[in-house]
Amino acid sequence: MLAGLGLSRGVFAQPPAWLPGLQLFTVRDPLSANPDGTLRQVADMGYREVELAGLSGMTATAFQARLKHHGLAAPSIHAGYDSLLRDFDGVLREARTFGASFVVCPSIDADERRTADDWKRVCRTLAEAGRAVRNHGLALAYHNHDYEFVPFADGATPFDLLLRETDPADVKLELDVYWAARGGLDPVSCLRDNAGRIALVHLKDLGRGDATVELGAGRLAMEQIVRAALSIGAKHLFVEQDDSVDPLRSVGISLRFLEALPPDLRPRPS
């Protein structure tokens, strides 16, 4: 019957279950001041995964011990472009310490990305790092801001180059939906257009004056974004909010928003 209607069973497939995740950059200040108390609050809210953006003054071993104590897993860590170039072995050690599956390059310094040729060089570096990471059983991803969507004179963008100049097997994407929207893209379309390439997603809402706000408090179609991310097979979704006067309160609000989504989209805390 389905075949006769020209439809596949995948049309009706339920989105996969996912664990609620948090990018720890959001709570960087309380985390540095009180690591155990902050991680305890994050876990008590219902988060089960975190993504690292630095070690908050701890060693990787000490940080991982605290995560384990609070029942938190770190499937992804951020590693600077410079670290990938000059301390690749250190990046691998850190990823292994946390049991991470993904290493994410979070940005490119402005002086490294002025021209299309600069970006082609960046792509070659990421491709080489991605192959090396993959050879060690991990995956490399690149996290966008808005500058990847600013066109060169020929109309191409750095994002276009990243897609064209790197192999999907070597370089995945971590789509930050806020920055994609700031760059003029529709995050839902971007997710769907890059199925198989986007492995990780930052859930970040766009508020008045381009502020980052709690999920549901801005103007992004967050329910549709979550549905699209899950439908294309994104492995991990992380709440992120760059700035908040009370970041722990903010991440609690964002998680409650996710928990109020339709049943097939809600994160599963365990």
C-alpha cells in the first residue's frame, strides 16, 4: 500500500530518541567558580550530555571524574584550530580522556580567513586533521558562526568551500542554528540540505537585537529545527546560550521548552 502511494516507510518513521545536551560554554562562569555545584545543577535539571569548550581550569582527568560523578557524558569536545595544527596528540589524549566521539573546531581566527585562498588553505588543514582523527576512531566537525555565509566576489561563500573542498567522511558539521540564521540562512532548510554532513547541532535561539535567548523566547522555529535535526540523523543536540545574566536559570528554561515539545521530539533523560 505504501509503495502504491509512492511513499516510503521512512516518511512515517519516528525521530530517534536523544539525550538532552548542553554546551558548557553557556555556564562557563559558574563552572569556573564552582565546578561540582554547577555540574550537579546541570545534571539535576535533566541534562545527560555536555559538550566541552575548554577545561575551566581543571585537568582533563579531574574534569572527567567530576562529569562521571554527576552522571554526565561528554560525546564531543571543542579543540581550537591552532591546537589541531600544533598539538594534535594533545587533542587526541583529551578526547580519549573524556570518551568523546567528536572533536569540533569551533572557529577560525580572523587573520586566518581573509580571502578565498585562506579558506581553501583552512579546508586543506581541516581535511588533513579530519583524516587523522578518523584514523583514530573519532570524527572531526566544524562549528559555524555567521562569517562562513558572507560571499566572496564570485558569490561563493566559505560555507560553500567547506562543503566542496572537504570530504564528508573527514569533516562533519556542527550547525549552530543561531549563527546560520544570523548569516541569512533558514536553519531548517540548511539542516535538510546537508543531511549526512551535519552530525551535531547547537540549539540557540535568536532574540531581540540579535541577543541569544532561551529556547522558545526568540524567533527561530525551534520545534521544526529539532524535528529536522533528528530527521537527518544528527547525533547530538546541545543547548547553548552565549550570554545570560543567570545562565543556570536560562539552561533550565531551555530544557523545559524541549521537554514540552511533542512526545516524538522530546529528549529522553535516560
